Amino acid sequence: MNILLILWHSIEEYDQLRLLSEIGHNVHSIGAYSDPAHPGDDKRPALPDVPYFADLHTATQRSHAAGIEPKQALPSELLDWADTIIYHHRLEDLYGQWDERIAPWLAAKSHRRVIWRTVGQSVTSNENEAAPFRERGLEVVRYSPKEANIPGYVGADALIRFYKDPAEWYGWTGHAAKVINVTQNLRQRDPYTNWQFWEAATAGLPRIALGPGSEVIGGPGSLTEADMKAWLRLGRCYLYTGTQPASLTLGLIEAMMTGIPVVSIAPQFMGVFPYGPDLFEGHEITGNCGTASDGYHRSNEQVIANTRGLLVDFLAKDLAWESTRTRARAIELFGIDTIRAQWAEFLR
């Protein structure tokens, strides 16, 4: 199958281009990996073993040179080549060319498919916009079962989570007795990144926030992939604050797969959208959270205090068993073998 990928996130692009190629498909991506051997940014390494379609890359570059965003007006060379188009998250570019390009393309051959792959940024407005296109052939692959709680939810053709390879994310030691977090612009993007929760729960504890923008709150700023992996191995524990409206993020998966014990923010803090608490699942996946387990509501202050208590406990104890449990849970839900099989089944 010839698959055309349209993404806005180079880390996810790296993962998907690699996985879909591994299961036997020809894949061309409009993005940082349009030429897999020479990616457009350094967030993830090159993919020299992924087939390179020079003519498709040239058509993409020609569109750019003409002042046309190829994601908004797919060049005819790409459409003629593709059997399946997978758009991640942002669909306004897809909808804007549906009548002129997508509908005729779908009608020309019966085996063609156009798929919306959700990535944790969908809210009611996205669902409402997708509804009429569902009736016109748009398929949907969800990344979390919690998305069913979005008002106006338009359904799913499959649930396939993000993945990580256990052979690449491993080796936790916990030698650095610090609470860590990896989030892009944790302070600057608050409240979407829940920095205030991080600040309240970790104040006075040995801690370090990592990632782009972290230098404004005492962190090292941007990290290479190797340095990020090193911190995930060294940190004693991880406080996951999530990003709104996401049910979970790649950062949580990478941390858990490495084996660092994780404490999650409670869903009641996911309040940017009124249904945000119903979308979140980080606390369920990690199994460690400062919220009540007895069914009774706890105030924000009490949950913060409980979270802090968990972190203090984790900083002080032998966490080998917790690390093993955490990593096993991550492999069960997000291991590459599981997700590879799910994509293979859906695309066959």
C-alpha cells in the first residue's frame, strides 16, 4: 500500500514513518521526514532505511517554491501515487480541499482511504467539523478510549495507541534523587501544561524540569534525545502533569517505558475544558495519583498534599519493584509489537 502521511509533529512523524514502513507499506510524509535520510529537524535521528521517493519529495518542494502549502493543496503527483492518506490532528487543511481534490480521488478507485488520526488535541469543535466528512468516507483512528467523552464525538473505526520500542527506552537506575518532568515550555504554556500543579507539588523537593523553555525555571532547556533518555534513566521519579486537552502524551509513554516510577496529576486539575477531567487517563495508566481511591472527593489542596507525599515516599525508598511494574504496564499498552500488529490489521 502507498501511504501519504500528513503530520505537524516530527517526533510522531518519525515513529509513524518507521512503523508503517516496517510493516511493509510504502510511506511518504509531508513534513520533516519528506526525505527520511535528511530530516528537517534534529528532534529524532534520520531514517536511512526507510524508502525515499525522490519524485514525491520534488513535487512537495515544487509546491513550496510556488508559495502553495502542499498539506493544504495536495500535489497531483502525491494523489496519483497514494492509496491511503492519513492526516494527524489538524483537519482544516483536509476539509479545505475535500471537494476539489479528496472527493474525486476517493471516487476514482474503490480501495482508497482517507483517515483522521487523533493525537490528543481534539475537542468538541474538532468533532463537529469532522461530522459531515464522516458521512463522506472519512475514517477515524483514535489514540485514547477517553476521547469518547468529548461532546459531539463522531465515533471511531479503530483504537490504536501511540507506541515506543522497549529496546530503545529502558535502563532506569534512579541514581539522581530528583523529581523530574519533561515538557516543552512548562512554565510558559500554563495552564495547558499545569505548571502551577508542578510548582505546588514539588516546591522544596529536589526537582528539575527539563525540555525547551525549562531554563526559566532552573532547568537545562532543550535536550538531545540522548540526554533526555539519560535523565529518564537517572531521575528517581517523574511527576506527570500532562498537557490539556490530551488524555495522555508521548512524554508519559517514554517515561514509563524507560521504567522511571511515575506519579500523575489528578484529573480534577484538567479544567481548561469543562469535560477535561473525563478526557484524562494518565492517573489510570500510571496507577499513582494523589486523588482519592475511596470514591470521595478531595480538595485541590489535599490532592496536592497527597501527591507531594507520594513523591517524598518515592524519593526515599527502593523503587525497583515499582519500576518493573511501570515498565511492564507501558509495554503492555504501548509496546511496538502490540501497536505494529494493530496498524497492520487496520490497514490490510
